Amino acid sequence: MVIAISSIDILDRLIAFPTVSRQPNMPLLDYVAELLAPTGARVEILSHPDGKRANLFASLGPEGMPGVMLSGHTDVVPVEGQDWTVDPFRLTRRDGRLYGRGAADMKGFVACAVSAALKASRLDLATPLHLALSYDEEIGCIGVADLVEMLAQAPVRPLMCIVGEPTAMAVATGHKGKGFYRACCHGREGHSALAPNALNALHLATDLVGAVRRLQAEVVATGIHDLDYDIPYTTLHVARVSGGTSANIVPNYAEVDFEIRHLAGDDPKALMARLQEDAAHIVRETGDRDARIEVLTTGGYPGLDTAPNSDVVAFVKSLTGGNATIKVAFGTEGGLFSAAAGIPTVVCGPGSMAQGHRPDEFVSEEQLARCDSMMDALVGRLAAGL
């Protein structure tokens, strides 16, 4: 017999699992699978090679038909160094708020989705419901890759996807894509008393940082703008510069880590080609055969740019009762589901990302109740055949 469990009770259990990125999430998935076992859900586990992390994909309702997919990541960011006033891995309920790491980003939505699946299993669904739970989203959407590949190759893909990142239950149609890059700058070491005879790799690195900043200024001045975003243009951001061991040694190696968050209309490959040209120019200007800058791509994910007049937007707006759409500043797995698996996708979930990654993270009970209402409407539509 399937027992209905409230989203708050499920969230209580989910928060208790310390699923920090790169750490095991299998105990959490085992809990979800245990809840789904009496429902007859078809559950697939796609494991990381270490066997400690995995994606879960569960389906309810008729087989061989396209359904609606609810997507959430199970990992959370660390709590070390943050000044929490409550236990981050224990749900604290106070003044209409539910505190705990991941409450907003995004175990609140996962709890609502699992609760909805339990409710859906008690009905004769005409359209399937899918539940997709991933790992290691917070470190670049890397864990979901196997799940995306499985969906891309499936004979029948989901009809649409709702990624439940926190949007205060507004329907988000877009977010920027992101690329992670590392510039490896090679020079020639030497004694600092004879510095002009050496080749300082940190000088190469800082010259490249200057090139990144100049390109950013050009993008702001002449590039495309999308006023639906708080920052309406593509951004280039230097995150880390490292190199050197001692003040009396000219360093022979330095690294620059940077990122590009690009609008749908901007081509990050074109921007990187510009920076590659700048790197080559910096090397040529030294006139030194030991000078070298290698720019490597270390990760990234595509943006999301769903048409506001698409079926998935109209459908999810009908579930929430909202009329407007937004775009969000943060990245999600939605771009991968859309671009790589061809699944029409929107982002809509409870809470605010302003609470994410912070001490005393919370989602309000009101937001969770609104998400439950959306889920109830969804289950009703799936039972009726959309």
C-alpha cells in the first residue's frame, strides 16, 4: 500500500543526508527508491564509477509514451566556514520557514516531486510522470551527463521537463551558458637579481587577465544585450591567478582560471578564439622562444533559451496560475536537457536563490505549499491525459 507523505516530512529526511558535492548521495537515493518501491515505479540507477554517487530516473504510468519529467539535483554546497545558527543537516521549522542546507537549492523541490510521485501512483495515469534526480550539479552540472545521454538515446523521450531550481514559483525560460577555462602560462625561471634575463610567467598571466578585461569591456559596449537578465550581457570573469614560490625566484609557470557566462545569442567559441589570438600576441611580444600560453577548456554547460510561446511554457503557467515569465542569473541542468536531449524545458521551483549557498538557508512553508499545489495540478492533468 502506498502511503502519502507530506513534502515537509520528506524534506526533513532529505536534509539529513549530507550530500555535499563529490560526496556520496546513494543513501538519499536509497531512501527515495524505498518510498517509490510500493508504487510500482520503474526505477533506474546510473552510478558513478565509485559506486557512491548516482543519478536516479523513475517513471510512473504507461510505458512507451512521452511524459512530464521533474528534475532536481541532490547535491548541496559545503557549510564549512559559514556561521549557521541551526544545524545545517537537520530541518529546523521556525516562523513559517524551513531551515537546512539545500532547503531552497534544491531539496525543497525534490521533496515536493517525490510526494507528488506517491500521490500519482494512486491514480490511473494517462500520461507518464518521470522523476530525475542527479548528483554533482553544484560543481558544473557534471553528474547528470549519463542521464542526459540515456534520455537522448531513448526511443521515447519525455514530452517536457520542469527543473525545480528556486524561482519563487515563477516560470523561467532562460539562463546563460557557462564555460570554465584555464590558461597555463610558461616562462623561464631565474634569480630575481637577474630578472630581466628570465621570463616571468606571472607577467604573461597578468597580461592575459588584461586581455580578458578588455574583451569584457568590448562585449558591454558593442555586444548583444538581453534585458530579461539582471546582467543583460555576456560576462567574462577571472576567478584565480596562481604562480611563483618565493620573492627571489622569477616564476616559470602560472595559471589563470576564468569563466564565460554567455547569452544564447553569443558564441563562446568566438570569444575564446579572440582570447586565443590575444594569448598568441602576448607570447609573440616577448620575443622569447620559451614563452607559451595554453588555454584549456575545463568544463561548462549550455544555456537555456526556451521560447516564451512554447507548449511547455503555456503548460507550466497553467499549473502555477502565473502569466509572466522570467530568466535567471544562475545556471541549471535545464540547458543540457534542452540542448543535448532535445527535451523542452523550463525552470520553476520553490524558494529564492538569494537564500542558496548561504548560512541558515531556508525555504518558506508558503513556497513549499505553492509547489505542492503545482504538483497537485500536474498529477491531475497527467491522470486526465494532459
